[in-house]
Amino acid sequence: MGISPRDFAQLQARLASPRRGGGTLPEAPLTRVGRRAPAVILGVDPSLRGTGFGVIRAGPGAPRLLVCGTIACPPAWERSRCLAKIAGTLREVVAAHQPTVAAVEGLFHAQNLRTALIMGEARGAAVAVLAEAGLEIFELAPRKVKQAIVGYGAAQKLAVAKMVQRMLGLAELPAPDAADALALALALAQESGRAALGGPKRI
């Protein structure tokens, strides 16, 4: 069967097109939990005086730490100043590491109404920044995160930090708030392989 020069040129063009598999496909962002890998995931553990954050690269093989830390605000600072620092720092982290997915600790039941309101303010400041950046945001209940990382829903913070250290191959134990944030990111990453968390809630 013959082929004209024009048909041959069109065939070459199709084979060279990335959409036909002949070229190199650009790495697609994670648009749903577990849909693509590797993915850069940001975990945030909101608190007015010590918001933890951690960014990991998850994909085939062991996850890798990109950055983690705590946004610390002294007790003497007004709440508004703390909220501004939380928002500003998270904007810098997002700009530097370009995550596409974020995991935030789910709401908890506080006996003290004032404490709940203050925590809600910190969480709102963080979520607003993540949404502003166009990230997909999922919330995970603390017990579900502990279950995913340690295997026990009532695990202590130290046990979570030690398991995070082991999973990421860190030389030192991460600070408590940063460890909690990294645990959130790791727990969300595990959703790519199983449904142990019962499905994180997208917010």
C-alpha cells in the first residue's frame, strides 16, 4: 500500500506530538489524591502561636522532605499580627516550592469556645492562602492521620514525630508542630495507594 509524501509528513507530525506519546509528556500536577505521582504536597498544622508546615515530594519510592518549619508568634503579639505572619510565611513557602495539593488538620472539638475561635482564625488564614494559590485542599482528622502514620489513632506527638523522621530518613527529629504538618502530608500521600483514611475531605 502506497503513501504520499503529504501523508508521510502528517504521520511524522503526529508521532512527534507529545499528545501521541512520541515526545516527552510534561509532568502533570496532582489534580486528585493519588491521580499522578510524583506530587509536591504541603501539610499545614494551624495554630495561632505555632503553625507547623512541611512540604514533601511523594511518588515512586520513598517520600522526600523539601522543607519544614514552625511559624512562631510570641505571646505578646496581637492576633492580627500573628495571622498576618501565618499568611505571609505560607505564601513564601508556596511560591518557593510550588505544591499543588495541601493537607490541613481537620476541625477538632474544643471545650473552650475562645480557644476554638482562635484556632479557627489561624486555620482560616492558612486555608485562604492555599486557596488563593489555587491548591487543592484536603482536611484530615487528627486520629486518622495518627492511624495512617503510627498505626494507632491515639498515638502521642513524640511517636508521630519519630515515625515521620523514619519515613523521611531525617537525621534529626523534626519539631513537634512541623512533625504534625509533615504527618498530614505523608498521610495524604498514602491515599495514592490505599483508602485507609476513609477518604480525606476536600475543602
